[in-house]
Amino acid sequence: MKKYIVQKKPFLVPTTDGKRIEEHFGYASAGGGTISIAHMMAPPHWSEPFQKPEFDEYTYVISGRKQFIIEGETIVLHAGESIKIESGARIQYSNPFDEPCEYISVCTPAFSLEKVHREEQTI
């Protein structure tokens, strides 16, 4: 029995906001719940609603910039920088800039819609 898994076909998560999500490990790709690892591409001027996840999330920016509003504080990460956001923090992820942002996201336990707790967006 092999003690490893090589992921050659990550699950492409369907989105409606232009963001590309390739989940390499997690619920959608491997049925696992202890960790999720995804390669993401956020288009310019993209954002998500505020949320209060039940998982820690680590983000590593490969290119571009990504903005985080965490408990009211705005933080911008640039290529080569990373952040850990603890479970239960109120956060909004966005790319308000003119260039795409490529990044890796790792969630422990794995990301799930049931545990992300997104707020309703008001217009």
C-alpha cells in the first residue's frame, strides 16, 4: 500500500465571481476533512462577503496583492508574503487592485461551506 498521494487533477471549484479555485486536497477533491490546500487566482476588483470561519486559514501570495480586513484592520499582502488567520476571526478577503492575485490557501480543518459562515452582502 502506498503511503502517498500525487494530485494530478485538482478539483476545479465552480464559482460565479471570476475567481479560480483549484483544490488539491480537501473535501471536494479527496473527501478529507483535516486540511484543504488550494491554488487560487483572484481577478482584479474581486471580493467576498465578510465571514467568520471555523478553521484556521494560511495564505501565501505568489503574485499580485491581496487585501484582508480582519476584525476591522486592513492588511495588504504582496508576493512572497504570508499570513495565518485564526478560526473565529471576522474577515473579508478581496483583491481591490488592477492586477490579478495568485495565491495558495491552506485551511485546517478543511474548508467547507458549512463552516465558513459568510455574511449576507448588502448593496
